[in-house]
Amino acid sequence: MRRLPLLAAAALLIGATPAHAAPEPFRVEGLPRGGFLTIREAPDPDSAPVETIPVGRRLLGFGCTNDTPSGNTWCRVKFGRSVGWARRRYLTPD
């Protein structure tokens, strides 16, 4: 039953992003050479990982929010078929 509150919180956070945000292309940057960015199920570093993306690869962003438990800015992203949340500090407009 603990999952239900987590899912409700995730739904609220997803609603915090622009409803019709146009996709924006980004490139993964700001990590060590050969590193990876982990996208997560929710905008929280303790959330389950969805996918890892190598530095330099492109992905699409669908809006960002800093209304998160950590106060950090996270963006809703898509890489291939994977959709999740990534820290904004590692995304550079492409």
C-alpha cells in the first residue's frame, strides 16, 4: 500500500510541468567523459532508475520543475522508448 502515496505524489509532480510543453532537444553534458545520466521514474534521486544515457547523446525534454522534494530542477525526458525524469543541470539545449 506504500506505492499508492508514491504514485499520487508522482502524478502531482507530473502535473507541475506545462501541460502541452513542446518537445525540446537536449544533449547530455556536465558529467565525466564516458559517464552516464540516469533518468528516473520520479523527480527524485532516490526514485527507481528507468534508463542510463551516455554523455553526448540527444534526448527530448517536455518541461521542467523545481517543485521537487530536493528543490532541484528536474525535467521530464524521453530517450528512445524510455520516459522519465532527469536533473536539468546535465541537460544542454541542442
